[in-house]
Amino acid sequence: MKSEKIICRVLTGPTASGKTKIGIRLALERGWDILCMDSMQIYRRMNIGTAKPSPEEMRIVPHHLLNLCEPTDQYSVSDYRDTAERLVLELAEKGREVLFIGGTALYLQAMMHPMGMGQVSANPELREKLHKIAETTEGKTIIHERLRKIDPVTAERLPVNDVRRIIRAIEVSEATGIPFSEQPNREFPTKFEWKIVSTAMERPHLYERINKRVTKMIQDGLKEEVSSLLAEGVPEEAQSMQGLGYKEMIPCIRGEYLIEDAAERIRLGTRHYAKRQMTFLKREEKMKYVDVENPGAYEEIKRILK
């Protein structure tokens, strides 16, 4: 008998687009546990700059995958995927259903596509590196030529714009030493069925919300939060301190520029990040989008995820 798959629901979208508020309302109404899908909210004592859910919000609905490690720790995409999958299975045994909320698209991709051609595990770090290259001016040509050198047959078959398949072919070929074109075509079974929706918003309005969020972070004490982390010994070059809001605030703390300048750098960096998020999420073929500024947005999201 074919075993029934576990449904994993995802509410994603660009930063500051209202995911948390909608997600908490949904989870409360449906009795779901929330699994945070944010690569910065995994760190303890990093609350303001990560827009972590408030204690009140976490009391309303059970939250998981927050505060997983120290700011001095290295934490990979595969670490998150493994932890998230174990947690989903544990909650399913207790009869609990889950809603992932967050905008770290690389986490989503690693969970939805953990295996593929040739039964070769995904390499999230390599994927991220190649995607970043592909988004540069000549990037698509560069990665296509990289594939051509190791597997000219597949390179001839795939157009330059088919970035996802080019990256997967490079990933499999380099991991096994066997060209992708010679790999057995097998899809690794998964225990999960995914229902995913992304919040959408007109870009000017989204950027306005980002600007206001950064202003509030400064008012809430972002500079003091970063100073406290540095004082306890978190290195400036730590993985956690490369996050938006933290890396821009460090030079300000050193006196290299004013806090107003740091705030503007954070606003600009966050707007650029939101643009990259939207680009990344478009690569997911199953993604459905809902304009959250429409009156019926909540009901539409609930319909997609039910």
C-alpha cells in the first residue's frame, strides 16, 4: 500500500511583505504549528535585526526552528533541512500539521528538491554560488560554459536560460565524476507533499514598508543589539554577523559613519535583498502568488494552503 505523504504548507515571499501576521492568523485558525524558515532567525540573541516574532506572537501559536544555535556557530542549509525534516516527522506523529513561514528561498529549495537525477543529494552551497553567478551580466553564459567543459552533451541540449537544469547538471556531474548525460534518470522518493504560496505586493509599497521597518529597528535598539554581540565575543566575520542590519552596523559602532548612514545602507541592502528574493522564488514552478493588498488575499491564501 502506498503510504500517504505528509503535507507541508509554506507561506513565503519578500521581506516586509506581511508574511508573519498572515501566517499567525492562519496557524491560529487552523491549529497549525509554525516552522520558521529564516536563515537569520536561527541565531540566539539576534532579535531586532532579524525581525524575529515577538514573545507575544510565539505564545499565541507554537513556533519552531528559532534560536537553534549561537551567533558564533556555522549553520548550513543542509543543517536546516535535516532539522526541519526531523521536526515535521515528529510533529506528524503527534497529529500536528505545520506551516513554514519565511523568505529564505534556499531553505525552501533544499527541502523541496533534496534529491534528483542519479540519486545525488542537493548541494545547497554550490547551488547558491552558481545562482549568484547566473544573476550577473554574463553569468548564464559562464555557468553554461562550465557545464560544457564537463558534459558537452547536456550543454548542447540545454539552452543558456535554463539555469535550474544547468545547475543541477553541474551539481550531479561534479559530485559523481560522471557526466549528467550518463546518469540514470531516477527521482528519489520524498515523504512530503508541498503546498506553497508567496505574498506579492507592488514594489513601491514594499520598499516603503522596508524603509519603515528599518527605521523601527533602529528605534528599537539595533545598534545596541549588535554592540552587545560584539562585546560578548562574536567575531565581526562570523556567519551570523554577515546578515543584513548587522554587517552595516559594525562600521557605525566603530565610528566610521553615523547611525543615519547605517540605517540608509540597511534600507538599500534590504531593498536589494527583497528583489533577489522575488527573483529566486520565481524559479519554483509550484509557486502561487497572492497580492496581499487585495481585500480577498487572506481567503485566497487559506484556499491554496488548506
